[in-house]
Amino acid sequence: MKISRRMFLEMAAAAAACGVPFSVAAKPYNDTTSWDPFVANITDVDTYLRRKFRQNVTDKSTGLAVPALKTALKEIVAAGKAANESWRITKAKCFACLVTRQAIDVSHFDWFPAIAIWNRWDRPMNQVFHRRAAEVNAKTLPEWVRRDWGRGNSAGDWNMWQDFDHSVPDWRVILALGYPGMKARFERYAGEKGEKGYADPFYEGLRIAMDAILEGIRRFEEQAKKNLAKGDPDGRLAKEIACLERLRTGKPQTAYDMMMFSSIPSTWTASSAVR
């Protein structure tokens, strides 16, 4: 499988951030090894971390892989359109689907969880937001802008897109709140909730997303406990379980908590990049 220089550097940087020496991270990636989509029998940290960013290293019994997730998202979007649902709610449902239904794993080889959507170029949400962006652009952008934009991208002169992949949250505030505190804060702002959720689509979308995040953390915690029963030679899983439990029930308390706190939503949003 051949990869671009950019992808290679991203994987090398990710491996280095996890403590893997560059000499290991820089081993040739353009090999033709045929790996099973779901990895089994990995026996060392270096192999696990290299493969984590090249293939699906999750436990397939925990949820869906990319093809099934694509189908699920299509169904969510189609149902939302049929019901004339607010896009804010539809995209929150897409996010929740990816967080709560995709396959995951928490390995004793790694300090952070793994998800099925390892390839950023084949994200199930790509099909959704590209179509959504085209619809919005057709309504809001002048024809000449869309034409020149498309020509420039096709010719390779530039690479332009609506960038919702990157954000800078107010870390001082959200680290002091934690996920449960963030949920409690928006609930205070949202007011009374009815049987079908909040009347305002903005707050209903937040509710769906926040519930999904807490459920996603619970899933990671549950999977880690399942794997803990098989062995934890370095004590890594036990520490990860304690970290996940702290984040599920309160605010970050340690440096590791803060890293996990920022890593978890980054992992999910990188797999979704929901608009």
C-alpha cells in the first residue's frame, strides 16, 4: 500500500508522540504486505502503533467497520430529509452513530483507544458533508466562485474547502468543567426538555452529541475492562480504565486525564469532521 509523503510524516509524528523512536516510525511503509482488516496476534508495541494508523486494529465484535458505517449514515441523512429535520440534529445523529456504533478497542500496547475509522481519506462522513457542502454552496455562492474554485482544485493550483476540521476550544473553561460539567452547563442554558428533546435544534443537537460522548467513553472503559481480564503486563490498561472513569464522571485531574480529554473528541471528530 503506497502512501503520500504527508501521510507518512503524520504517522511518524503520531508514533513519535506516543514515544516510538523515529528510527522505528520511519521504517518503510510502502510494502505490499497483505494484512487482515482486523488485526490479531500483534505481540509488541512498535508493530501495534505502526499498524494502528494503517489499518483497522479494533475488536470487530464491538461495532461496525467503515462500509457498514457508510450505510448507516446514509440512512440517517435520508431519514432526516424525509422528516424535514434540522441539519443540526441530523449531523448530531451522524456524530452519535460514529461514536456509539463503530468498532473500537483499548489495547495494553497503547495509552489511547483505537477506532475503526483509521483512514482519514476514507471517512464515512466524507460522503455526507461533500454532498451537504455542494447543496449549501449551490444556494449561497455565486456561480463564478464555484466554477473557479473547482477549476483551481482540479488543476492542483490550490486546495480549498470549508474547513470545519479544525477548532480551538477554550481549554481553560472546558478542562475545569469536564464532560459531565459541559453537559450540565448547556442544560442550564437550554431550559426545559420535552418528551422529544429540546425544542431548539441547537440544544437538541448538543444533547445528542454530549450523550454520545459519555456513552463513547463508557464503551472504551468497558472494552478496556474486557481486555484487562486477558492480562495487563505493563499496568497500562488499569491506568487507562481509571482515567476513562474519571472523565466519564467528572473533570480531568491529572496530565494524562487532560491528554485523554483532548484526544478522545479529536479522535472522533477526525473520523467524522461533522459540519
